[in-house]
Amino acid sequence: MKNKKRKIEVLVLSDIHLGTYGCHAKELLQYLKSVNPKTVILNGDIIDIWQFSKHYWPKSHMKVVKHLIGWLSEKKKIYYVPGNHDELFRKFVDFKIDNFIIKNKVVLELDGKKAWFFHGDAFDITMKHSRWLAKLGAVGYDILILINRLINYISIFLGKGKISLSKKIKNSVKSAVNFIDNFEQTVTNIAIENKFNYVVCGHIHQPIIKNVHTKNGKVTYLNSGDWIENLTSLEYINKHWSLYQYQAEDYQKESLTESIEPLDLIDQSSKEIFLRLMADINLKS
């Protein structure tokens, strides 16, 4: 079991999709409680505003928000890089409160090397030209995840392993495979042109770390994956990047009631930061 919090220099999380049925908020919360990061990059699609509904906001989702706000009171540096599902926050780029700042992209120097962080939807043709199609696809994806959970429940009951319907579809559809390849090629080429050592994205829900070499140079491409299917994050510790994947057996079981948690139940320091953030955003809108 994990008791001592692991120290992490830079933690990257993306594609959590709080507010959707597919989000594994309880598992994410267990992970967040097990680590002690110095800098946090929330690399897009943290809250799914596209599918947000006041009728579905479980207690576990609120607890994730509370925990992140609590990190601010611990003086951790948190960058929020909006994605396509939480693009509303792009109206507030450069908004800053305490150690929290909203940016479209983040560039950090890590032990003498330059790291470029951004969500990645800017390089998605569907996002640029067919937003309605992308939003429709998001709803379909959420439904597919719910169906997948039911199938996995039956599969486990029968003594068989889990399967991922979306991964099978992505791997079997040539256009989906080509899209991922083109996405990675585009962002790595731009990173090499701009002399970055690392390029860190989210968006496509494909966790990976790989070195890319071209005639123009080289770069390390990293994708933090998601907390819908893969349950992954990126960790930078002692000059080294690693891809973390949640494993239930590493944690003590924690029972969470799926209900709405009032703001009054949040500890006072976190509540004050949250209220200041909301007040400042309302003034700027």
C-alpha cells in the first residue's frame, strides 16, 4: 500500500473530463493523495464544459477540485492550460491568483532543457472546421465508455479480462491511426523547429513517451493520456520523465458516496481561494 507521498518535480495531468460519466475521479483522487508535486501542469480538458450538467456532479468530482485547490494553499505552482472541452477558460488567459495561472501554452526550463506544454487541439482539423462534429463525437465517446464499463463488469464476472472498445475501434480504423500519426508528426516537427527538447501534449488520449529523430533534429514527445480509459499522468523526477498508470492494487480502498458536495464542506483556506478565483473571473467576463 502507498502511505508516503512521492515527491514529483513536475506533474502533468490532462483529459480528466470532470463532469462526465466516463471520468475516473475516485481513482484520480487516490493518486493525487499519494503524490507531492512541486509544479503541476493541468494540460487541458480538466472540466468537460461541453457535456457539463448541474444534474451530474458527483462528490468524487468535487473532491478532485478541492484537492487541487488545496495544493494552491500549499504554495504549489499550478498552470491551467485549457483544452477544447474547457475552452471557456481561454477567455482568461494570463489570469493569475497566488500560484495559479491560466496559459494557452507553458514553456519551462527543466535542468537546462526546454519543455513545451500545450493541449494539442489546435492541430486537430476536426476541431478547426467541424466543431459540431467534434462535440457530437464527444457525446458518442461518453456513451461508448458507459457501454464498455457494462461489458467489462460482465467480463470480469465471467472471469475474463477487461477490454477497451474505443481502443479496438481506434486501432482498427485506418483514419484514426493516421490522425494520431499525423498529430504526433506535426507537433514534433514544430518542436524541433523551435529548438525544444520536450513537447508535452494531451487531447488524443494516447499516453506515450518516445524520442523522435528527423533530419532537422530530435525531440522527446510525451502525451499524458487521460483519466477516462488509460488513467495516466506524466511525472518528471531527477531529470527523468516517466509515464504513470494507475493500478488499483497499489491503493487502499476508499468508499465515496456519489453525491453533490456543498462548497461549505470544503476546508476554509481552499474555499477562500476558490471564491477569489470565481470573483475575479466574473469581474473580467
